[in-house]
Amino acid sequence: MNKSKKHLWILFLLTLVVTLGVGFAAVQAAEVKPGWYFQDIVNADFVAQYAKLPPPPNSMVIDVRPKEEYSEGHIFGSFSIPNNQPGELTRLLPKNKGTLLVFYGQDPANNLSHESARAAQKMGYTNIKVFAGGVLEWKKGFSLVALTKEAVAQGFGVVDYDYVRGKVGIGIRQLNQVVIIDARPDRMYSEGHIPSALSFPSMKFAQVYPDFEKLNIAKNTEIILGIGRECELSLKNAQRLKEKGYTNLKLYISPPVWLDNDYQEIDIKRAKEFHDQGVLFIDSRPETLFKKGSIEKSISIPVTKFEANKNILPKDMTKPIVSFCQGYSCVLSHEVARKLMDLGYQNVVVYAGGYPEWEKAFPSTASAIKPGSGEGTIDVAAFEKILKEDPAGILVIDVRSSAEFSTGALKTAVSIPVGDLEKKLKTLSSDKPIVFICSTGARSGEAFFMVKDSRPEIKNVFYLDTEMSFNKDGSYKIGKP
């Protein structure tokens, strides 16, 4: 090989080595993450699954940049929890420690999202990821949003959860002071909304507005639109109301979302679904009203006796509970809901229509139970009416002896001799009103007070305080009390 060819060959080999070395270093650099990176990194496509309406349940995308940068533009639906405000992380993260948390910042070189992720991990959260590419990577394939900035530019006020909570106050509608509007579709409103909010679906504005106008709400009344989630529907409704002459419009379109942080109000459709599913209903009215009639299978926990009745609440804090009282102007159900939330119950709702609306839509046997003159007694005429019209609507327990029962009894009665009742108290169900009977009223009264002392959570229980005789064929005769 001559000298010139040898030099060319050596030059080629050196170039090859350098090229391979650079390529290997680049691959190695791409594979090796900085030591401060969080262990679970995701890309923009992963985040896009959660940047939509409605967002997937039990998920939260979090922007750790300063609020000023967030306001200029951020990933749709993300929450602003700046890294330099650790107290906000404690306040705003959901109670469910298994919620998916996705943190992001400005770019791959920024370590703030990784720091926030580790802070959440120390707080006990178990499903944490970091979108390390941040805003820089997101903009390559998706757009940022700045709905709050747009709203302010159009002259609308922007409020947060704490502000709205103060305006909700005692929970009932006070349209002469503040109006809260939910612009989501009817179905979503039905499933749960901010207490006292009016349903005003944005896509039905022209159809719904005439009814809204009939409420005679002054044009300068404060109107709040939104549920704390970025939603153009609320902004559109605000724009339309502004055109109609309303001047005091505010948008609640920034997290935290009400529905994730507080009790909700439901309508009768959702209440019926819960009732059919066996969800616990709490009647927060005075016990005297409860005994005159209540929603079937509900339990009585008057707001004034809440502390004394806490022991009958379910131990599972995640189970849904429905609180109700005497209709839309009644505050008692809202007070009980707040107390339940303070105890740690996570799924509390108020059925604002309450017993009056329910009874009108679903007349029940319980409403026909009229108390007698004595404590715990049932009116004789009311009892006879139930036996004729809806005997399956109540649980009749005959506390006479087995021998007496065998000689004649009501066809729908269950035999539990008063001497055996104490041993069977735990098996008594509160699904239906209970009426104790005997031949004179003495033993049935004893049974009533036994239940009252040992099973105070069973509120819808009565006894027949009169003479009663029975025949073998199930017929009977009731004397005067």
C-alpha cells in the first residue's frame, strides 16, 4: 500500500471511530436521565388522555409554574399549584391517595415538577407521574389554553372555590343576592351540582332564557357561572347574558373544582337512582315530622341531634349519603351535609327537593302512618287503612306467645314473642315502618320501648295501643284504644 492510500485509510478509520463514538455518546445521553428526574416519566400523548372534558375520574394534571405563567397559557384542564407554594399542594390535592397525579413544568431542564412529585409522594400519594417535557414539548403537538385571560379581557370577573363557597352560604337559593349558573348538559347537572345552582345548559340558551327571565333577577345581581373547571360553555353563557344586559357576571372556571372538594346537590331523578341502589338517606328534619311521613327506608338524624346519632352512621367514609329535609327553602339538609363532610365522609349530597317533592312524585305508605296520641303509638284508623290498601308496606310484628299466634293472626304478621324480642333485636330491619301488635296493647308497647332503648337508629317504629282479636282465617277485630 503506498503512503497516500495508507493515510487515507487511517483517516477513514479515525472518522469512523469518531462518528461511532459520537453516536454512542448521543444514545447514551438520551438514555441516561439526570439524577434529579422523578422515576416515572410520561410523554405528551399520555397527558392528552387527561386534558379533556369531562376529565377521566380520579386524575389530576398539575402545572407547577408560577401563576402568571399559567395564566398566559397552560394544558387544558390542568390545575395551578406553583412549586413555590407547598401549602397549596396540601390544600388542593384530593383526599384519595390513589388519584393519578401528573406534574409538569416549562421544559425538560426544569426540575420543579420533579420536586413537586416527590413532595406528593411524601404525602402518601401512590400514583404519580411527571411530564418532563412540559410546556415546551406540549406545544409541538397541542395548543395551550388561557380561558381565564380571555374572560378577564372581556370584562368578566374570575373567582375561585373559596369565593364561591362563601356565596353558597347556607346552601339555599337566594336569587335576590347571588345566582349560580351551571352551563353543563342536563344529565351532568342532575348527577351533581353546586348547591343552589340553576341549570342553564349553554346549548339550550335560547330555549331556557325565557324561563330564566321570569325569575325577575335584577340586571345588576351577582351571577356566577361555572363549577371550577375550564369550560367554554360558561364563558359563552356569560357573553350571552352580557348581551341581555346583565352587568355583574363572574366566572368560576379555575380549579379547585367544586365537585371534587365539597358536597353536591342532586335533583329528584338522581335521588331516585340513589334510592333504588340502596344508598343511605338521612332525614334531617325534627323527629316529629319524620314520624308523620318520610322517604321510605330513610333514617332520622335531626340536625339538632346530630352529635348524639353519629354512632349510627356507616363506618365506610366513601359510601354515598343523601341528606334531605323539607324542600328547597330548608337549610337543615345542608347543615347535616356540612357536618358529614367535617367528619370525613367523602361522597355527601343534598336532595334539595326533599320530602315534599318526593312525596308528590312517589306517594308512599310511610306518609299514611299517622301517630296516635301516646308516644310511639299509631293511629288506629291509619293502621286499618294500611292493612286494607297496602299491607306489604309495613312490617307487622305480633309479640303474643307462639301458642296465641297459632290460634289466629294477621296474614302478613311475623311472630316474635315479646320474651324473645331482645335476642332478635339485631335482626330487625329498618327497610319498612315497624308496627308491634298484641291483644291489648301492653306487650306491643313493651316491645316498642325495648326497640327505642336498644336500637335507637330505628326511628320509624310504632305500636298499636288497643284491644285486638284474631281469627284462624286471618280476619281480625280492633277495639277502641
